[in-house]
Amino acid sequence: MSAFRAMLVRELRLARRGGGDVLTLVLFFIIVGAIVPFAVGPDRELLARIAPGMVWIAAFLAMLLGLDRLFRPDHEDGSLILLRQADLPLSAVVAAKLITHWLVSALPLIVASPFLAMLLAMDVETFWRMLISLLVGTPALAAFGAVGAAVTVAIRRGGLIAPILVAPLSIPVLIFGTGSISATQSSAALLFLAALSLMAVALAPFAAALAISSGED
Amino acid sequence: MTSRQVFPPLSLRATGLVCGRGGMALTRALDFSVTPGRCLLLRGANGSGKTTLLLTLAGIVAPLDGVFALEGSDAETGPALHYCGHRNAVKPRLTVAENLCFWAAVNGATGLSIDAALQQVGLERLGDLDAGYLSAGQSRRLALARLLVSLRPLWLLDEPTAALDAEGHDLVTRLLDNHLDMGGLAIAATHDPITLPDPARMETVVLGARP
């Protein structure tokens, strides 16, 4: 357990000392949302109607941006080889990375989402539903992303391949995510989203660990 | 073997081991065995497969042919080897002590304390410095300190003396000798000749040369 905690502490320290990475993701998230009114025109009704989808797309894109940070630095400086021989199982290493990935790349987006809600003329009730749906759904995005990053980590300049691998896997998350924001049948969609998240988070560490340990260096 | 023996008696035995990358064989079929308290030095030109052999023994690369086994090891006790590669696995944004504490935690703090290990490798004054400020040789020393904080019987060292000064060279020799005293095994790929105080403990395999 202390090894797992050490892994968490290390990842959080690295993220905190990484400087502006978190801020960059948050700004990207807000900017994606902010350019929508320019693209579709200042029709408040239309904006309010497409807002749930836009929020999820912005969150999805912002989380893809952070994927390359998940395993690549450790791969490049040789840490990943050593982590394969650690006493701590590789799946636990991935689980720790998954938790911190969510904390540094999804939680800040959720905190920043009120700004986006304002820009997209969202009403208060929809805003609360959006907050819950992001909280429930982003772990699934992080988990799928971790698997994609693990599969592509050994590929040189594979940074752009992971998002392409991950995007199709994330479609159900987007469907149920936006479904749980819209007014009708939101609770059923939210339950599906929660099921997706739980399943993805439970399986991803093993899948990603398998991908890493079966790759050559 | 001496009274300081701390490791269970393990021996590494390889039979007809052929290592290669991308399906291309780099080494001839190798037969060797390393017994407790012995060190195998791998010599050979660039590209003769020294690193590949070490990676194969570490389980990172699959052998093309042949088998190797660490006899006497118990799967329950966890990984039995330390790999020390070209890359030092040092995080520049963590301090020297934080780097070492992390590896001690994930590998099991069964060896020296952090302070003692840093003292052994001559970094005792730099514990609070960001590892990003270390020179290449100092980073190497930090990588070697990682081997000291968790006791594991088999050391796989890839160019352990790279970037080290003359004193660092002696340090590697001393650490290696200590490790063998404790009943450990070591395989080191090196261009620098390493001379242990007791040459009988060393065996040299030249890779690349046809027998």
C-alpha cells in the first residue's frame, strides 16, 4: 500500500511541478467552448440546445491532449522499464497513474466548467446535470485514454496515434454523457454512464499493464 | 562466499540463448552460468548485442532461441533483479532524495537507508537538490544508489561506468565487490575494464566474436 501511495505522490508532485500543463488544458477546454458561439452564431436558443454536446466534446478533446504525458516521459527516461520490475505490480502502477491523470486533467476541467456553462448560455438546472455527468463520465475517458497511451507508448512519435485509437472507444461515453445532461431520460443515461465508467476504470489498469509489458523497449 | 551472505543461493543459467532485435540474431548461441558471488563481464564491439542480452535477461526482450532461468528463485519473493540501463530513470523535477525514496518505496526498502545510499555514492550533500541540476556523472551515481536501497540478488548493469570519473569507476568496483560478497550475482556490459580485487570472481564473455 505504501508503494502505491509513493507512486501517487510521485505522479502528483511531477504534475504540480510540471508548471503550466494543467492551466493549458483548462484554457484549451474553455477556448473550445468559447469558439462555438462564433461558429454557430449568437442564437441563444440554439446554443443552449447544443451546449451539452459542446461541453462533452471540449472535455473529450482536452483530455486527449493530456494523454501523451501519461507514460511517454517514463518511457523516455527509462523509468518504465524499471517499473516493470518493481515490487508493485504494473497494473497498480497504471492504476495510480490513472487516478492522478483524472485528478490533473479531468478535475480542473470540471472546476472550470461554470465558465463554459456561462459562455454557452446554459440554465442553472442543466448546469448541475452537466456537472454530475462530467464527474461520472470523465473517469471512463481517462481509462480509455490510459489504454490507448499504453498501447502506443513504444511507438516513436506515437503521440498522435493514441487519440485516434481512443476516439472510437469514447463514443459511448459521449452518447450517454450528453444524454444525461438533456432533460428527458437523463437518469437512465446517467446510470449507463456510471456503469461504463466503473467498468472502464476497473479493467483499464490490467489492459494497459498488459500492453506495456508485452511491448519491447 | 563469505559470512556476509544475505541472498538465497541463486544461479543464473542460460542454455543456447540467442538474443536479437526485430527478428535479427545479434549473438551466437550462448551458454553460461553465473553462480552466487560471481560476476559475468560482457565485452564486445558496438552492436554486438550486449544491451540486448541484458534486456533479454531482464525479461524486456524475448529471446530468439534457447532458455535461461534464475535457479533457486522463489516467485513469491517478487522480482529478483535490478536493471541499470543507459537511461538513468531520474526525474529532473524531483529532488535527489525524492527520486531515491520513490524507488525504495516501489521496490521495497530492503537495503540501505536513503541517507546511507546517498553517502555510498557520494551524493550525501545533494539530497535536497532538484535532480535536474545533477551532472551526467552524478545522475549515474543516483541511478547506482537505486540498486543499494532495495536488495535484489541479480544486478544487470549496462555500461555502469559511463559518464563516471576515475573515483566513480572505483565506486562501481567497490559496489560490485560488496554485492558479490553478499552472495549476489552480477552481469555487466562494459567497455571499461572493471577489475575486482579478486579476479577469480570474474568471467568474461566476448560477444560478437565467432568462437
